[in-house]
Amino acid sequence: MHIKPSPSRVVFNIINGILLTIVTLLGVIPFIHLLAVSLSSNSAAVAGQVSLWPVEFTWDAYIYLSQKVEFFRSLWVSVQRVFIGTILSMLLVILTAYPLSRETTVFKQRTAYVWFFVITMFFGGGLIPTYMVIRSTGLLDTIWALVIPGALNVWNMVMLLNFFRNTPKDLDEAALMDGAGHLSLLFRIYLPISLPAIATILLFTIIGHWNAWFDGILYMNSPDNYPLQTYLSTLISTSNRESISVDELASMTSYGEKTLRTAQIFMGALPIMAVYPFLQQYFVKGITVGSVKG
């Protein structure tokens, strides 16, 4: 039997749909504008004639970008950072969240360790002491300076910890009675049923590493070691005309600095936009189930 929604429910659905559409457009329109500018001529982009559709369509910026060694070198650094940093971070988060999700009868020092980690969410050593530690350990100008300092994200660990604590205890008892140890319990029972939380943390970790730019400026002495976002940040904030050849300056009349920079920014955001749809289905469930209980 079909139940007709009440008038108030209909009004709520309409308002909710309008608000969500506006929020979606606010997030999508800037990327459409970037793409339109990158595909427009230099004169149209500088004159501000481009809105959401290319004016005097051209691929010149992307053709030049495909020949730019610095862009692909920084892109490769970011790919390495995401790959190494994500694996290391997920491993540490999982191996930390599991024992801290145990009851105090199983892990007596659990409360002390939880407070040890939670305090780091509110207090830190500061920028200068962190830099001194990175320098003294020989990590400067290496990929490890970008992945080790933030390898264990406590917020992600707490979220996964709460997800583990919501797992039915009957599974623990049945597995332990069958002779399973804690490693078997973690990798054969907890991880398979925790895919929503793990996918959510995975998404946070990938986006965090991909979008990070400030630590690249701090810990990389050579621009050759810059990750992509650091490279784009320095490109946008400074003018590199001194390092551009005469032939490149002549060719810039067709695409220009503005169209080139928007093309680089769009290409930099494209990988994350491609990954997100595959993990989005787990996102809401992971956040809800793994949230901290009041």
C-alpha cells in the first residue's frame, strides 16, 4: 500500500533538494570554470570573457603542459607520496586502533594509551621543533619527510577504534574459542566487516597527502623534490618569466600564463576527482558508524 507523503514532507523534500543542488553547484562550478579557462585563448582569459564555456577553444595549454618536465616530475613525487604514505598510515592506524578497542580486562593499560594519543590532537611541539627533528634524523629533501611526521592520524585512529568497538562481541568469543589469535581476529574478522570505516579513512588519507603543499616547502630544499601541490603553489605565487626561453615566451601568446596555470591546477585535481566516486559509497556509513559516541 502506497502512503501519500504529507504536505510538510513534500515541502521539506523540495527545499532539501534545492539546497543540496545549490551546494553541489557551488562545488562543481569552480572546476568547470577552471576547465573552460584552460581551454580558452589567452586573450579571452585575460579579458575575463570566459565563464563556464571555453572562448576561442584551444588545446595549446595542455599540449605545452604535456611537454613540461617539472610538472610530471612533481606529479611523480605526489604519486610516490600518496602510495607510500597511504600504506604506512593505514597500517599504523589499523594496528593502533585494534588493541585500543579492547576492553580494559583484556588490555589493562588501554586508558593510559588512549589519553597518550588523544593529547596529541590538542597539543603539538610546534613548527620549529618539528623541523629540527626532521633535519636531525636526516629526512630533509627525501620522500620520508612528507610521510613519516603525520603517518599516524589520531583522528582517523579514533574513528576506526569506535568502529571496532561496535563490532558484536559474539564474533570475538566464537573466534577465540576456535583458537584464533589477535592477528587472526583482526585480519580475518574485523577488517572484512570494517570496510566502510577503512574506505572512509583511506579517502581522507589519500586526499590529505595529495593536497598537502606546505610541508613540501618546509622540508624540500630542491624544487626537483617538490610534490605537485607545492609546485603549483610556487607557480601561482611567483612569476617564472626569468626561466622561460624566448621561444616559450613567443608561444605564450596563444595560451598565456593564466590558461597554463588553470590547466595545471585542473590536472592536479583530476586524480582525486577520479578516485572519489569509487569510495563515496562507503563514506556516509563509515562516518556514521565510526563516530565518537556521546
